[in-house]
Amino acid sequence: MTLIRTPADETEARAVQDELRTRVVLDEPGPPPGTGLVTGVDVAYDDERDVVVAAAVVLDAATLDVVEETTASGRVAFPYVPGLLAFREIPTVLAALESLEHGPGLVVCDGYGLAHPRRFGLASHLGVLTGLPVIGVAKNPFTFTYDPPGERRGDASALVADDGEVVGRALRTQDGVKPVFVSVGHRVSLDNACAHILALSPDFRIPESTRRADALCRRALRAATTG
């Protein structure tokens, strides 16, 4: 089991990020798209009740059929601070992953990896703690800039930080729809990450891994906070 400690405050949390980001592996390509297992993870909150629920949905990468799904719930252990959201989510996400009987194989997070102000978003944090290959795919570009990619599925453009570093890609997953924002988390290349996200998005803008995990954690949150 992966043991983590919740930081006492923002200063400690940033120090943890500074330490762990040195362990991110960027020189591995990762598994080939369409092979093995892919696990989507997502989180839902009820801040009034201080509840957080994480879902993990394992897909067969070739067919996108669900192999297994699981949830975990807990208490929100860290305040909302932009750039430090992983500390709110990591404990429950890890609990969901550790309860799986299969995989998880490649993990896809609804969030960021290198496309993060400190180059250490949830996808990188989760990858370092578990040793798994992890991709971050987000619905919005956070603090970075990009030129609009072409209008066809598969078109992409660089996601660029203020210092000029390329930290991810804006990727068009369907013709004429808003792009998603892909960044490397751990043990996967950016080219391969984008190929995985396209393979996971045959019909919709958001990859199936994220769509199914999002729906599951929302259902689980409703169940945990009603009745």
C-alpha cells in the first residue's frame, strides 16, 4: 500500500511537490495505445459535508469495455488552493486504485501533469507515488497559452508556459469541438499520451476513461451523501 502524509499547510505542500517532482520519469514512451488496460480516475466533492469520492474505471484499451470499476470515499483533508489540488484528491484516488483486482495499467487523470505551475500536477503526483504510467487530460488549459489547433480530429498545438517551455498539447479529439489539454504525468511520452487520448475518444470530446469515471464518482457521491 502506498503511504502518504497530508501536509500541514501550503508551505509544506509546496515543499513536498518540490521533492517529488525530481522523481518524475520523462524518458519512457509508455505502453502502446490500444493495448492492455487503461484506468480512468476522477473525483467528486461535497464540501458542505466534507466528503470526497474517487472512482477508478478499468477499460480494455482495445475495446473500451469496462473490466472493473471501484470507488472510495473519505474526508477532504486539505483546503482548496490552486496548484495544490492533488493533496485534496490523492488519498482517496489511491484508495480506489488499491482496491482494484485488475490493472490498473495506464492511468488517465482528469487533471494536469507537467502542465502545472510547479510542473507537478495530479497526474505526475499520482505517477510518482504509484510508479504507474499516468497521463493528465484536462478540459481547460489552466494558466498556459496555446494557438488553436486545426479543426480536424487529431490536430494539436503546443501548450506553452510563460517561460516558453512546452508542457503539453491542446488536442482536438473530435472534428470542430473544443480541444482537451493533454500533459505527461509519469513514464509516458507526450506523443504517446496524445495517441492514447485519441484512442480513448472515438465518439466524444472527453476520453471514455474520464467520462465513465466522472459518471461513477458522481453517482457514488450522491449515494454517500443522501439517505
